Amino acid sequence: MIDRKFAERFAEDWIAAWNSHDLERVLAHYSDDFEMSSPFIALIAGEPSGKLRGKKAVREYWARALQMNPNLHFKLATTLVGAGSITIYYEGIRGMVAEVVHFGPDGKVTAAFAHYAQ
């Protein structure tokens, strides 16, 4: 089970990592074989399923996304706690985003699902 303290600490560190634009710092939150799902994967990475698996594939996608958005800055709105997951609700560059992240027993993200308001 995930407690609120872990969820809030994770979300704050995750937001800070993205705002630093340090891709290795961001990727440190994830397991080596995690799965990422986002509608922007189809647009940016050219993967029609909107899903990528593994740090290598996601690193390339996120590196391209950071290059395309040099002023990227996220602002945390709130963190929602689930049984083995959390939802990070934040303001992104295109509006509000809900990112659902599932954790493995080591506290690393095993799957992430991004949902955008627009």
C-alpha cells in the first residue's frame, strides 16, 4: 500500500526532476522495463499505439519532447493516492494533466499513463 507521505514526496520530487530538464533524474523514478502510455507518443515518437516500453525507448521520446519544449515547467496541483499507484495532477505546458503511475515493490514506477485536458 502507498501512503500519503510517500505519494506527496514522490510527486514533488518527480515535478522537480521534470522542471530541472535533467532526463536522467526523471528516469531514475522508473524501473528499467516500465511502460509509458500517452497520446503524445503517437505524435512525437511515431508509435501508433501510444505506448512505449523500457527506458531506452522512453528516453528517446522524452529527449525529443524536452527539445521541442525548452520552456517546459510543471506545477503540482494535487496528488491522489491509490492502492499501488498514485495520480499526479499538475499543470503542464498545454493545460492540466493527470499522470497515473503504478509502482513495483522497489518503489520504482512500472507503468505510467498520461491523460491530458487538451
